Amino acid sequence: MEIIENYPDKTASGYSQGQIESIPKEGYNDWKNGIKNGIEYAYEKLTKHKGLKVIIDSAIGLSTDTNPTIIGFAASRAVLEKLSNCESKNELEQLESLVFSSWDYNHDAIPDFINKTIIGKKLPTTMYKKT
């Protein structure tokens, strides 16, 4: 499999909470790693994957609602929803649980979809948040 990252040179100027962020060519490495991990997971689940080439032209998210696991999961869905695959319903449910648990980790934690885990520092729990 070949993954070609073709992100645009620039992102939107300025920043405000809730603003759509377009991943630029430089930076956003945590999100980019999440995307690559999502595509690699999808590749492993394809029934026919010989010679697959994935070109990433753009990816967007909101800093308030997006992290590497969420954007990586979206990337996996972009592949798996279009191509024949062997992902089971149980595997999909496990990944969905992983996505929901991603908010328990630092913003730069990277998903490992194949092993269904998140690599990174877990946030401290409080009495207001169940573990």
C-alpha cells in the first residue's frame, strides 16, 4: 500500500475556538499520524488490496471536537465504506468504543487501531468523571 500525503501548503489564517482547521502540509503531525494509522487499519481489513494507493488531498476538523483517534477513525471509514472488507461488527464496535475513550487521553495521543488501543498519556480522573 502507498499513502501519498498531498495536504495544501497553507491552512486558514488565524485561529479561534470552533473554527474549522484544515491540515496543512507542515504541522499537525498528531492528526496526520492518526489518519495514516486509520488507513493502515483499513488496508488490513480489505479483502482485495493489491496495489492500493491512497492519496490524501485534505483533512479538516475542529480542535474542540477532533483528535488523532477521531480523525483516524474517519479515515478508516472513508476506505472501508467504499471497498469490500472483512471488518466484523464486533471490530467496528470496539473501534467506536476506542474513539469515545480517546477524550480520556492527552490531545496528542495516537491511536493504534490494529491493536485497538491508544498510545499516549491518560488524563487524570476527577470525582466528576467516571473512569
